[in-house]
Amino acid sequence: MIMSLTIIGSGNVAWHLAHRLFLAGFHIDQIYGRNANDKSYFADIPNTQFISDIKELNDSEPLYILCIDDDEIPNIISQWPFELDDSQIIAHTSGTTPAQILSPLSPRFGCIWPVQSLNRGKKLVTNQLPLIVSASDDQTAYTLLTIANRISDTVTLLDDTQKKQLHLAAVLTNNFSNHLFTLAAEYCDKHSLDFDLLKPIIKESIMKLDHAEPVNLQTGPARRNDKLTIENQLVLLENEPELYKIYCMMTDSILKRYAKHNK
């Protein structure tokens, strides 16, 4: 059982994984970050060496986890200062980049992708951080799954294609919905309305997902085929071209989905 590792990166994902792994009993030998000032974020993890020169990496680590942006992965691969042997594992934390990209460094490679928006310095209040694991072979998969299960109650093994598809679904549910929140908040501010008044309905909508499928929770004028309300709201958006376009697109999609129910 691997109980020590090195983390490449010092950003949001690196901070969360380092602290979770430490609390689960793992020893973080080294953390590499280009910005030496990031060392302070990991000061509460004892006996960990923070380095800002990749050439200082320990070459005998059983596991290296790359917690870096997707476009930085090829750069780290090209700068890797030594060869890994067949017993050493290297993994990244990207939801979109195939684990195969790490194959030039080691025959044993994989991915541990946290399905969550993470912020450095802000700990999650729950242990339900879904982790997606992919790996080069069964032995590596077993090792990464064992580690992931030590820090999360929700761990799933997927291949690279499935992982990319789930990442797209995460973008739809998280990034796109947050953009709608942003647009709604700006609309409220423009019309001297308090966006906080909408937060209870947002929270309630999310909480309902624990008990029902999204398709059965849809409400609103498009779901009811309430043409008068739709027309009146489009009038309100005549001077809001971006919101007008999004409203029409979403309304059309909902109308088509529930067309049979609205007859």
C-alpha cells in the first residue's frame, strides 16, 4: 500500500488533495509549485518539502500526482528531470485530458479527478467529494482506487472517454448554471432588485435533486406552455439582447421536451 507521494502543483486541487491525503494518513514528501509564496498554503502539513524547481523532485517516490492546468501537463512532461521505473505511478487530476498523455513518463499512469469546483483555502464541509479514477492497467487502477477510497466516500472507475463525457455534463450543470446566476444577478442589479431574494429558490431546486429526477422537477412558463407569460417576459428583455437570446433558446428546448405533456 502506497502511503507517501509527491504533488506537482500548488493551486486549488493541489491544496485540497494534499490536505485530504494528509488527514487520511498519507505522507506528502514534496509539493512542487512555481510560486515560492504558495508554500504558506501548505504550512500546516508537517514534514513536507515545498520546492519551486522541478529539478529538485525526489526520484524515488512511489506516486506523483499532477494537480495542474490541462495545458501545463505537456510542459511538465517535457521538463520531467528523471526516468520512472515500472513500479512508480504518475497520475493527473484533469477531467478532460486522457491519462494516456502520461505514458512517456511511466508504463503505470492514471487519473484521480475530483468532480467539484475547489477553492484553495476553503475546506469542503462534507467528505462526499466524488473522485473519478482511470488507469493504465488493473494493478494501477487498484492502487489509485484504494488511495481515492481513503479520502472520499464516492469513487468511480471510468475510462478516458467516459471521464470526458462526465466532464462535459459537469460543465453543463455547474459552469453553465453559474453563468445564468451571474446574468440574473446583473439583471437584478440593473433593475434595483435584490438577487438574495432568489437564493432560497436556487437552493431548493438543488436540494430537490436528492429526491427526484431533474426531468420531473421542471416548472415555469415553458413547462406549462404559458404563452402569455412567455410573450410578456420577452417584452421585458427587448433591450437585453444576450438574455433575450438565452431565454428563447432555453424556452424552446423546454417546450420541445415537454410538448406531449402540454397538449
